[in-house]
Amino acid sequence: MARTTPLSDIRNIGIIAHVDAGKTTTTERILYYTGRKHTIIDIHDTKDLKTSTTTDYLEQEQKRGITIQSAAVSAFWRDKKINLIDTPGHVDFTIEVNRSLRVLDGAVVVFDGVAGVEPQSETNWRLADNYGVPRLCYVNKMDRSGANFLRCVDMIKKRLGARPLPVQIPIGSEENFKGMIDLVEMKALVWDSDDKDAQWHILEVTPDLADKMHITMPSDRQLLADVGKFRTELVDTCLEQDDEAMESFLTDGVVPSADVLRRALRKGTVHSAFTPVLCGSSYKNKGVQQVLDAVVDYLPAPTDVASIKTVDADGEPIGERKCSDDEPFAALAFKVINDIYGALTFIRVYSGVLTKGASVLNSTRGKREKIGRMVEMFAKEANPVEEARAGDIIALVSLADTETGDTLCDSANPVVLERMRFPDPVISVSVKAKTKAEQEKFGAALGKMVRADPSLHLETDRETGQTILRGMGELHLEVTLDRMRTEFGVEGIMGEPQVAYRETLTKKLTEQYIHKKQTGGAGQFAEVWIVFEPLERGAGFEFVDETVGGSVPREYVPSVEKGLKIQKEDGVLAHYPTVDFRATLIDGSYHDVDSNALTFEIAAKACFREAVRKAAPILLEPVMKVETVTPGDYLGDVIGDLNRRRGTILDQLERGTNIAVVANVPLSEMFGYIGQLRSMTSGRASYTMEFSHYDPVPRQVADEVIAQVSKAALAG
Ligand SMILES: Nc1nc2c(ncn2[C@@H]2O[C@H](COP(=O)(O)OP(=O)(O)OP(=O)(O)O)[C@@H](O)[C@H]2O)c(=O)[nH]1
Ligand SMILES: [Mg+2]
């Protein structure tokens, strides 16, 4: 089979934003205007579960009116194939944005025209920076009371440190939002109805445009009066991208044509020199087709972005794979979904061609995978395909061993693609089946949920034997259990949320340990000398072998490392994992008969316990970055309350008519915050929080935590 869509005609893009900015609403319009869908469903009409938007089809998404998992759809616009992933804005589901951005070539960042840049706009923007994904900005909700385009552009500059470049300016705002001036064509596009099928009129940009459109608000009129200034900024910025156009502009005063401008905008966007900004109101059906035009005109095709890097066993880059059908096959598995019908593994093909029935290598795990059914996903609908080519995003049915982040490749040309990074879960709950009879079914379903979501971790409490589920937030854990009910038909119960504390040491010391046993038959012997030293926050664990002359035989060094790795998970203070330290094996001794892998593992474990107790261990706690948005009247109360929660106020920002208080607060102090906040502000304030970093727990608080853990252990 030959390629049907040329690579240059493909756009793999994501829609990212803070909660409620209008990503799903925009996606619905995109599917409607591209002819993929005949009715538009609005988010607030799905709560009775009788209907759903195409991408928010989970019961939990319909009921709560939020997106929980990313969903892929595809559509054609001006003969270009757009593969689009709608992502969630809620911080608890950041993993979904993370993995989508890893495999996409471009993104549309949606902003609420009233709130502007919100915490999750910032987090997602930084994620896109990390993955080097070129972006467009879309200032949505221009129809809402308080919408302000320029304020949003200014926030993009200041809070995101970006270089926004308006390619449109709005005509009017709030209930008087009429359309926009296209600064590339220098034409006004105006709608005289909110109807989804209303066509826009094209008008000349004349000085009396504001009067003709009955624009009365002074700031809206000023924006239109400044249209020349915005056009100049656009032309000047475009000229930076095109030497030839710059030359003829400077020498002969030739103003670049719209086509020349669009070419320059494409070049600058693809190289992230700037970010074009558009405006509109998806809900009122204004500006969505123009966003589609911009996606086609400015966002990269798979061949426009840097080739994917290949890495060695340590994750260090060693080469690259070009996006081409002629290269050997390589793809990255970025998402695994499990339901009663089996597993679906989403892959992005980076090079080569994959055909049904092929046998490929999972190079991450060194296992072979047989490719059975292949499908192109359209939200929850699966359409069978026979092959997939470079640049495609498809799903494979029922793979045996492939997990999120693994590479699949041609076994004759093995490579490992750059891995994905996952956020660390900071909150945990104990979970169990509602009835004893369902325990096994519950365990199996839980295993599948965890396999599908790398931001969930499962462990067994050593003391109490309880199953502990760790995740990104209370909502994340609640939704996980609720999905087990709807997707696997098994009900669970959840304990009180707990903080995922950690332990570390603060002193460097050298410890010797001799493990020796002489009981009847064969004896046991191993001696180790290990230096333990603290590392900076976030460094994790490092093991170094500095032994010389075979004092610890080479084959037993891995056993020492293994012993330390096991033991560090059970900290000396309160059984939390020990982090941010280095262990250097410097010396030891062995016995020809009595030493083996196990004796060295035992010695290493005991050495760790003895050493860390002496190395001034401390407890670390997750600290959250909290942003509380409140009307000014309650500012004092909100700040006072955050202080009582051991918070450190970092900043106060204007947010429309409200004030956003930004603070670092320990997670343990944030349980039940929403209730307190609501009653303090008569329900008028809201907040978001995300993990920031780990900090030492103050002595007195730490003593309480440790006491509680040993009490629970006794009770358990
Ligand atoms: N006034 C107005 N409301 C809008 C507009 N776009 C979306 N909304 C409303 O904003 C709410 C949130 O919209 P969604 O599309 O679910 O937002 P989202 O960004 O997908 O949200 P999450 O996926 O939960 O992060 C819904 O009630 C929409 O009807 C708009 O242009 N104007
Ligand atoms: Mg959504």
C-alpha cells in the first residue's frame, strides 16, 4: 500500500490549557466544522449521562463536566489531516498532557479571555517547553463578561516569559464580541449571529469600523484604533524570519504579501521564535475555523520538527531517527488503556512502516511483540487499519508486554527512543474491595488501572499489610476507584488520604558491617564498608563502587546495591522511602566458602540501617504550590488562613477583578481546605494546587508523624 497522506500534509497537535478554558468545547466545534460530526454537544448538557461530547465520553467526565483522559480524534481541513488530542486541564491528570506532548508536533494553548494565564496554563506551557513543542495561543471566551484580549497577551509575556505575537485583534468584547481583524490579510471578519452555521462577513479595515460595529467600550475602541501598531509589529516580526523580504522592504519599501507573511509566521512558529495569538469564542461559534487555518498554516508537519533522538541504556542520546517511511520502523508507546475487552496500546510511529501481522521488538524490555489488530482511534470508536507509517498515531490491540514509554522497533535495527518522564505521586490512600468476595477481582482491576496510568503507584504497607494507592491528588484517586466501578464492575473503599513522606540523611559517615553466622552446617560471611552522604533535593539514590583489588568480589557488588535498594524503601524513622543520598562501597572482605550473593545483600541492608540511624535522619514532606483566587474583600482572611497552614506567601497577582494569592503550603495542611475556603469567602474563592518540592518537616510536626506511624503499626 502506498502512503495516502503526504507527510507534509499531516498535523499532529494537542489542545492544552488550564481547567475549563474551553478545550473540549473547541474540539467539538473543530469536529463539526471539519464535517466529522453533525451535532455539537455542550459540556453542561452531559450530566444526565444521556449524551456526551465526542472526546469526554467516560461517565466520570460526563458527570463532572471535566476531561479526565486525553482522547484522540482526526479530521481533514483544507486537505490536511489533523490528528488532534484533547487533554485535561486539571492538575491531577497532568500525566495525560505530559504523554500527549511527548508524541505531538505542535499544540494549541487555549486561554480563558477573562482569567488569562492560570496555574495549569503555566504548568502545561513549561511541559511544552521541555518537549520543545511549537505552539499557537487561542484567547477563548471573548464573549464572557470581563474578557480582555490585551491583558491576556500581556500575561503570556510576563507570566510565561514567552513572545506572543497577535495575528488577530478582537472586534468588541463581552456580549458585544463581533469577530476579529485578521492582521495578515488586514480584513475584518464579523459574525452577526451566534449560530453554529453562521458565516462571517469580510469587511475592509476602515477608521470607522468601531462605529459601524457599534463598539462602545473604550478599551475595545482603543484596540481597534491601534490596529496599525499591531500590524506593524506583525510585519516587523515576520521580516526577522525572511532576509529577502527584509531586504526589499528596507531598500524598496515593499510591504510583504499575505503569503510571504504566512510563510514567515510558519517558520518563526516552528522554531519557537514567537507564538502567534488568535482570539474567539468557541461557545458562540466565532473564530474556530480561523484556528484551524492557523493550525494548517503555522504548526509543523512531522517532518518540520527535529528528528527523534535515540538513547543508550543510561538514557543518554546516541543518535536520531528521521521521520521517513524509508527508515527502519520505530515507534513509542505513549498510552495503554485497559478495559474488559482487553488492552489498547497507543503508539506514535516515528520512522518506517508497520504492517498487520508483523513481528517487532520491544527494545525497552528485550521482548518480541506480534502485531495483531491495528486501529485508528476516533475518541472511543476504533477503525481497523492495515498499516501505519511514519508520523501516524494509532493503537495496537492486545500487546503482551508493552508498557507506557516503551519503544517498539524493527528487530533487525534495534533502537531505544527517548523515554518519557512521569510526575511523582505525592498523596496516598489505603484501598480495599467493598466485599471480601470481590477481593481478587478488585486486585486485578487495580493492577490494570495502575498499568494504564504511570502517575499511579501501588504498594503494600509493610506494617499493616494494607494496599496503598498513591496518586497526584484526591480527585485522581477518587476517579480511579470510580472508574473501576464503571469499567470493571467492582467496588472499592478508600481510607483517609495520607501524605507521601520521605526520609533522608543530613550527615556524611562511613560504616562498617560484618555479617557472620556459624550455625552447624555452612557458615555465612560478608563484610562491607560503605560511605553514606546526603545529596541535593531531588537527586534520588546513587550507588558507587570504589572497591579495589577484589576486596568485594565483582559478582557480589550488585548484591550490595540490591540490598541497599530494598532497604532504603523502608526508612529508619517511620518506614518511608529514603531519598537523596549516595552510598559508596569502598571496601570489604569475603570468605571462600561462606560468602555468597545473599550474605552480601544481608550485610548491605544491615549496614544501611546502622549508618542512617547515626547520620541524623530527617523527615521530608511534599510542599504544594497553591494558588487561591479570591475577591479582594476576603484577601486578609485567605492569607491569614494560609499562614496558619504553615504556608509561605510568594506572590499576589491581579486576576480580572479578583486577586490570586500564590503560596507554598505543605500538603499535609491542605486536606479539607476547600470547605474552609468556601465558608470563609461565602463560596466566592477557588484554588488550585500542584506539587512543588520536598522540604524538611519541622521537628515538632515530624515527631507527631513518627508517633502516629508507630501507633498505626501497633494497631495494625
Ligand atoms: N462563555 C463562554 N463559555 C465557554 C466558551 N468555551 C467554553 N465555555 C464553557 O466553559 C466550560 C468549560 O468548557 P470545556 O470545553 O469543558 O473546558 P475544558 O478546557 O475542556 O476543561 P477541562 O477538560 O476540564 O480542563 C463549559 O461550561 C463551556 O460551555 C466560550 O467561548 N464562551
Ligand atoms: Mg476538556
